[in-house]
Amino acid sequence: MDSAALSKIVFVTGANQGLGFAIIKVAALRDPRSTYVLASRKRLAGEEAAKKLRELGVTAKIEVVQLDVTNDEQIAAAVDFIETRFGRLDVLINNAGISGPMRPPPSESLSDMRVRYSTVLNTNLTSVAILTHAFTPLLHAAPAPRIINVSSGLGSMSNALTRKMGRVPAYGASKVGMNGLSVHLQVEENDRVEAGIRVEEPKIRTFVVAPGLLRTSFTGFSEKGRDAEEGAEAIVRLVSEEVAFEGGSFLEWDGGELKRVPW
């Protein structure tokens, strides 16, 4: 049977608003058989988001989990919840992230600069590595597991060098790092499969997605941004469909199709 046709357990971080909310909304309306785990830093905000989704016509099962991705105890609790309730995780979507101040003051001290970079990298890169590691055994328990890491156009070094784009070094560097992490995790998984290690465990495919500039609170509702649901499209396609792209691909939704983004 096509694995895309099976109901899934889909876990989305930072899902109480913006892109994460749009991912669950679009995916759940298209596939109401699957279960969507809405992870939110604040429990109440997550519950309110779930209520809003139901008001918007979502009938799929939604579970709310409190999760600050920088909190290891909450990560462990989220893993325990998924293991106890479902015994597997089909799709992990690492969406939660921060940008940090767009224009730090020229008078910023070296110690303040270090804290700013450490905070952005801890949330956008280190926490993705830790969360992915924590959920890997449950992903290996699924028939066709996938990880989707939400990156940015700023994560493309080629595009940053050749196009007029935002200049946010800490955030951009965190997304370049996330892209590199995703590739190395995929290579590690490929090596495991090729070596015949734990042959009973299916191969995890990891994808990186650039949703584009969106009109959400993350961007201050930029007038240049596109609707969050359009930004969610590439991610939803990777959740719901079998795609020809191999794990480790950096993708975007452009012109009505999935396309590669240059590294």
C-alpha cells in the first residue's frame, strides 16, 4: 500500500500560530484521518489554536502538547506522550524558531552579542538536533518516517550571495546550520541503511523547506509576504504525498510545484 495513503501521526513544533498553525490547518483539511500534534510553548495558546482549527472546519484529531524546544524536560515529556499514546511518529516538523533582533544597536556589547547569537542558534539549530534525536526511535517505528525542517531562503548561501535578501546574520547562520545538520543526519541514516544496521527499521527521509517570506507575526506581518497557507504548501505536500526527491533535499513551493533550492 502507498504509505502516503495511510493515516499518520504528525508532530509540528511552534504550531499555535503563523506557519505552524497553517501547516496543521491545510494538512488536516486534506487528510482528516491523520492525527496532528500541535506543540506550543504555552499550553493555553495551543488549546486556543486547536479550538480555532475546529472552528475553521478541521475534523481531524488534534492533540496539544506544551513544548518549549529549548527545554529538555519538556522534550522528554513530549516523546513519552507520543510513545504512550501512539507508539510511533510518522512525521516530525521542526518549525519553531526565532529571528532575534533585526537590527541590534551599534552599542551592543560583546557579551550581549554572544548571548544573542547563542539564543538564536540554541533555538533554531541545537534544539532541532536534540528534538530530532529524541524522536528518532519513534520515527523508526513508523513505516515511512519523515523529518521536515523549516528553513529559510536566507539558509541558501548561493541565493544570499546573488540576490537582494534580508540581512540578518544570526538568523541566516542558524538556518545555514540547520540545512547542514539536515544533510548530515540524512547521510548518517543512508550509511546505516547501506551497512545493513538495524534492518528492521525503515529509512528516515529528512527534507529542508524554504517557505518564503510570509505575512505572519514572525515577519511583523510584512506586506511583501505571502499567505502562511501558501508557505505551508511544500511542507504539506511532503507530509501527504510520495515525492520523487531524495532525503536531504532543500525544497520550496514555486510556480505550482516543488523545486530544489540551491545550497
